[in-house]
Amino acid sequence: AAGVIQSPRHLIKEKRETATLKCYPIPRHDTVYWYQQGPGQDPQFLISFYEKMQSDKGSIPDRFSAQQFSDYHSELNMSSLELGDSALYFCASSSGWGTGELFFGEGSRLTVL
Amino acid sequence: RKEVEQDPGPFNVPEGATVAFNCTYSNSASQSFFWYRQDCRKEPKLLMSVYSSGNEDGRFTAQLNRASQYISLLIRDSKLSDSATYLCVVNGTNAGKSTFGDGTTLTVKP
């Protein structure tokens, strides 16, 4: 079965650069979530989208933005990168609002040098 | 206080042991509860949902206590392959996000 696809899997950037992560949810899933997981930490919620509209916002820095497109894929844009942005970024999708189970992609590992 | 708190761990147990994890949540209006499992450097995967009446899946039993606002996960007859980090996840009334606990790391040793 098709899973959540994230790209790129690995990304290396320098401070103050910009990065874009992409997420393709499971077909027919209309809700996308972005999480950031630092080393040894639990996943921290950044932002979510339901039916292409932002539905909830967590600890997402102002330097970051995201959107969900008409085909339900989502992109997380990160600007003015800082060393502390180095983390594993997970995208998850679900079917319907608030139905509970999240299906995670394998994550995009961002390293900022 | 964090919205979702878990036993700090780590738990190091021998094969065949029974181990229990607890998780407390602060939002009394929380609607749904889950246990996820995360292997090192991998994505979290749903282990089981937690229902008010309690539920069991093989060696795993999950329970919910709404009055005390905690959920638990019991693993019986631990296997080496159970070694992982177990994340407690809580959805609130505005379930646009799922809130994760810090995770409890379990290591099962031969």
C-alpha cells in the first residue's frame, strides 16, 4: 500500500540558507501534519492542514511557512536557517479531521552547518 | 507542566518480563489516545489505540483512566524486538494536532 512520501530524505544546508521539504500524503488522505524531532526529543507539532486550509499551528517559527496544495501534497519552507533547525522533520497524514491515527513518512533529515 | 507526560525511563528488562508504561495528560477534554512505537531513526508507527473500556492486542494491553487522566501500556512476555521508544499520543477536542509525550525507551535484553 502507498505510504506517506517525503522528499528529500536528507538535506544539508548552511546557516541563513533556505530549504523546502515536500510531503505527499497517502491517497485520499486530506489532512497533513508536520512535526520536528530533535535528537533525543519527542516529535514537536509544527502545523497541520485540512482540506488545503491551515487547521492548527504549533511551535512553528516565523521563519517557517507551509501550505497544502490542490493535490493535497504539502511543502514546508524554512528560511534563514539556524543550527538549531537541524532535526528530523516528519510529515504525517490522516483521513478526515481529528480521526486519530497518523501515518508518518520516513522523515527528512535536515542538517544545518 | 507538559500537556502529555510519560514515565522518564529508560526501562531495561530481561526477555519474558512484564513491563508497564504510564502516561498522564493535562487536558481533561482530550478525545482520543494512542500508543505509538518509534524505532531508532525511524518514523513513529501506531501500536494501538486506547479505548475507554481498555483493549488488548496479543501481548499488549492499553488502558485509559479518564478520571485520573492517565493511560497505560502493559507489555507481557517481552521480546527482544519490543526494544523501542514508546510514545503516548493524545488528541484534544480540536484534533488538528496530536500531542506526543517525551517517549519511554524500552530495552529488552537476552
